[in-house]
Amino acid sequence: MKKIFLIIAIVFGVSLNAQQTPAPPQSEQIAIIGATAHIGNGEVIENCTIVFKDGKITAIGADLMVPTIGTMINAEGKHVYPGFIAPSKSLGLVEVDAVRASDDQDEIGEMIPHVRSIIAYNAESQVVESMRPNGVLIGQVTPQGGTISGTSSIVQFDAWNWEDASIKTDDGIHLNWPNFFRRGRWWMGEERGFIPNKEYGKEMEDIKMFFLNSIAYGKAGGKEKNLPFAAMQGLFDGSQRLYIHADGEKEITDAILLSKDMGVKNVVIIGGYRANKIADLLKSHNIPVLVGRTHSLPNFDDDDYDITYKLPKLLLDAGLLVGLQNEDAANFQTRNLAFYAGQTVAQGLDKETALQLITGNTAKILGIDDRYGTLEEGKSATLFISEGDALDMRTNKLSKAYIDGRDVSLETHQTELWKRYMDKYDREKTGQ
């Protein structure tokens, strides 16, 4: 009984400490003047003026006449960036890992493409709220578990509910490709370390049969409703993407060949730890890669010690479209997305190319580059002002952030605690 009360108290406490009130729609024209604008496509504009109205950028450039109406923001010496985009995360689906009632990132079943993550998205998540102070303003809410986990949706991080948050609903289906090698279960007498997965062939055949049945269902016109098969049809007509979570050379190769044999139009690899080994195959099929976080260790003893650091550059040099994600880390670490991108600069990328990994490139991969990802006239005014270089944790200090032109709060549970305890220590210093 005590455990039940503890769970209720934790969940109730989470609900009481909801995020900041979402900002109202933009009511007047806003102009940011004198900033260094990092466009998100490799371009930089010094002494830039950015004007936006009704949530969209209406003018941007270095030689613009300063507007005389609306709000003027002097950003001399500061930097403006497009909002960072965090793909393939269960943000808003789980609040406290140890509290089952707050965890809705996985459903029962192996092949469940009809499960929609967006309807479980909690727009008032404190974890989601903590993304904004580092410039992460957009994310792809992604289901976890099983072989086919369900559909993801793309949201902005300042909303009352999932309907308000949604940018692109059910953008794609996520397939967790089986591993050709798995870790040996030493407690059952198996060898330690990585051993061949004897079930790999069967698991791959199960995926193939599910795709074939989905195709047959589509050709039959769906006379008898089957939700899983019906949910797959967007992969074959190109309206949805197939996000394949795979790391090894064989796994990625098998996944690509099968998906193309099945007629899947748009494929994205998530993870791609060994994608540089088969870059030619990926390029020939025009398949982009959302690579894992750079702040991680090599997976195998014989890997280069810095493989995770330099993988984005290796793939870019091979001519692939590349973005960054951190699926293998806890949700709260998504706030460090900018610093993962900054790490690639030390491996030879220039800063504007590194920036593209979490802005323009990711927007293209997710299919939202017509509205988000870069600072361009006609696109959404989803951007922020930083005191310094946003890819450097020492200088990424936001003074303003806007989502669709709305002036969003940068306060979080963490900033409230910081203010509270700083006040406590200041009192102790002064003896009050």
C-alpha cells in the first residue's frame, strides 16, 4: 500500500510542476537587428536583420531597412540560429523511468505499425521543457520496443496538448532491425561477448512476410479492415518514411535491400554505426543517415577510439545526407544535442556544416524543410538568440527563443531550482 501511495505522490507531483504556460500567438511584427545569423544551410550573415510576422520570416538580410513598427530587438554581438531539431526520441512519452504510470513509450506486440506515438505525447513534460534553454525547439516523438514500434510524429516544444504541438503527424514508421550478432548469455552457458544470432534468419523472414502481407492487403483494397497492414500503406505510396534502426554493415545492407524489394519509397537509417563501411550502397539508393551521439564510446574493441566523434564527417565526406540524434541516451541528454554537433568541429567539420547536422539536414531527412530547419523568408520563425556560439557549452546562453513567432519561456524546473538555491546561498553570504 505504501508503494501505491508513493507512485501516486510522484505522478501527482509531476503533474503539479507542469511546464511554463505556452506562449500566445505572435501579435505584432518583431525585428532582430545587428545579429550574426547562422542560416542552417552553411551560410552566415553578419550584421543581419531578421523580421517576422504572424509566425513567419518576412525578411532577412544584411542590407535591410530597419522597420519602424513593431518590436525591435538589438542583438549586436549576439547570434541567431534556427531552432535545433531532435529526431528519434521518446520525449514526452516517458517522464520518470522508474514510474510505470508515466512511461508510455512502448506497447505490447512485435509488429504494431498502427500504434501512434503522438496521442500519448505529454506536452507538459518537464523533460520536454528542459530542451528549450539549449535551443532544442523541435523533436520527433518516436515509439520504442518491438520489431515495428509504430509511427512517430514531429512536434514543437511549446504547446498545451499534442494537437497544438504537432508539426507533422505520423511522419513515418520505425523498424528495429534484428542484430546479426548478440551478446552471449554467460549465465546460460553461452560464450561471453558477441556471438552469432541463430534467430537472425527467422527474424528477417518474419519482417519480409509482414511486408508482403501488407502489400497484398493494399492490392486487395482493404475489404476487411486490418489496422497493422493498413498502417503500412504510406510506405508504399511515399507519404511516409521507413526509419530503420540498424548499426552493423550486414544489418544495414539487408534492411536496405529488403525495403527496396518491397517497394518502400523513402528510407532513413537511424544509428548507422558502421554506415561508413557501406557508404556507396547508401549513396546509390539516396538514403540519409541519422547517426548516434558523438559523446559515446566505441562499440567494439577493434574500433577506432574516436569513431563516434568522426563518423558524421566520414559520412558527409562520402556524399551522404547526415543528421544527428541520440537515441541510445536518456531523454534528458537530448538537451546536449548542440554540443554533440560541436564535437564534430574538432574532427574537421566547419561550424556551419556541423550546425546543419541538427538544423537544415535533419529538417530535410524528416521532410519538414519547407517550413523549418533554416532561416529563410517564408519559413517559420522558429529560432533563438544566443549570447555566443550555440555549439559550445561555454557560450550557449539563450536570451530569447521563438517557435512559430511565439515568444516562448526559457524558464524550467531546473532554472527555478537554480534561482531558489542561489537566493539561499546569497542570504548565507550576507548573513540574512
